[in-house]
Amino acid sequence: MRKLIVLAIIMAVMVLVTALVHAQAPATDLKPTFISPTPTPGLYVHGWPAFAISYPKEWGEAPLSPGDVFAAGVAHPEVAPGACAPLLRIDVFPSVLPLDEWAKITMPFMVQIYTDIKVLSDKPAQLKDGTLAREVEWEGVLKYDPTLGSIKNGPKVSNFVLMTKKDLAWVQITMIDIEKIGDDLKKYAYSLTFQPAREEPVSVPPDVRAFFDMYCADIVNGDVKTRMAHYSDRLRHSGASKAFYEQILRNDPASPSQMGVISCKATVTVFEARGDKAYVDGFFLEKQKGDTNALKVPMVFQQIINEHGEWRWFGNQK
């Protein structure tokens, strides 16, 4: 009898230890969501910068707007057919602007979607690990959604935005609802956790390395037309086309490409080949004119395609 009790205790301890191991390191062991064959419900895992964000497991994926890398929410047909409220949007893009100048990035886009915009609060913040951030709350009347089209008599919509940066990677978490955003939703934005252990470089085939070397050379060259030759004509990223991103490269003063890059080297932290396509992520280590240090710029597009023997950016389309 005593042996059975001891055996039961040992088995219980083993089960407990196993559970603790799995509970402590699920996100760091998972592939980024954009290449995972079975994404974990309620968890988004990004490539580079490496971070994870939790959200309610019952929320479904939502259509992406330009700039989004992920969106999830609850279907709310009273807002508009196909719309979600509440809604989580995650955006990652390059920008040289500091966090307190967020409006220069956000508002030119928001005024096309909302009327009667009112900023309710705008203040510095911190993530759980002490990373500097900024939180902004604002509201506006929805008049248009880029994923849904025109909306007549749109509702007043509340936005809670948490922003932070890693080098030149701007990470923006937005919670949206037709009700005031409460702490129950804000906690999901603040679940943002960086995971530097997932940022080690990985090796890539020689032809992929040649693609990145040529792309970097054209970034330094500064000619947008030459650089766009590395984009597939079929590129779609969060619904936006090659022409959309060419316009950004030519016209956005906050884009690193407008600041005069004098050196560039690609570091790949995620690589998985699938037929004529490959999932990639990482950063470009760029040094800009007048700077003493090189900074990391996110790759953004997450997928390349081999067209007639040449690799090109393909975007996050399925």
C-alpha cells in the first residue's frame, strides 16, 4: 500500500512539473502565427520584433486593413455587415518618429475613416517589462472601413491604442469597440511581451541570401523604381498592392527610406520554404546619413515568391 502511495505521489509530481514547463514557455516554443499550421487560439506570435499578445480564445480572425499584421474580434452586424466589435488590431511598420508624434502617423489615415474625432487622453506608459510605450484613447464616428467599404450612419467608435518601438519597428496595438474601452480590453493590449530569445539569426539558401543582398544594395542606392523590381506584381500585404507600397516609399517622410541610408545588411530570424514561396522575417540593419549607429528596420512583408528564378516580396496573403 505504501509503495502505491509513493508511486502516486511521484506520478503527481511528474505531471505537475510537466504542466509547469508547458505553462512557462508556450509562446517562445511556438512558430510565428503567420507560418503556424495550427495557431494557438487566443495567442498572436510575431516574427520580428519577437513578441506575443493574448486575446480572448473565442474571438475569430478579422479582415486586415493596410498596416495590420493581425486582427481578431467578435462579429457585430449592427455596426456593418462583416464588421467586428470589439476588435483587436496589431500593426508593425518602420518609422523614424518618436512615440509622442503618433498623430503624424495615425491621423492622416483616420480622418479618411472617421468624422468628429476627439482625443480623450494621450500619455506615456510602460509595458510589464518596463519598455517605454504610449497610450492614447480617442473616439470618432465611423464613415468608412477599408475592409468593408462605405458605412452609412456609422456608430461612434472608441479606440484604445498602445504604442511602443524597438529600434525603427513601430508596434501598435489597437482595441476598438462601440462602447468605451474598459480595463477588461486594455489588459489584452498590455499583454504585449517581447521575446528576445526568438531573435537569433537563422541560415537561408544562397539564392535567398543573394536576394536580400541585392535588395539592400538598392535601398542604399535610393532609387525607388529599382527597389520596386524586387516586389512581385502579385504582392498583397494586408490587402494593399505593390502600387500602395511604392507610394509610401516615395511620399512618406517618416519612412526610413526617405532618410538617406548609407549601409544595409539583412538579418533573417524566421525562414521556412514552402514550394515556390518562403516565409521570412527579420530586420535590415541600416545606417542613415548623419547617424553614428545602425538601427534595425523590420522586413514587414513576411513572404517571398520565386518568379522565373528570382525571389520577390509577396506579402502576407495566403
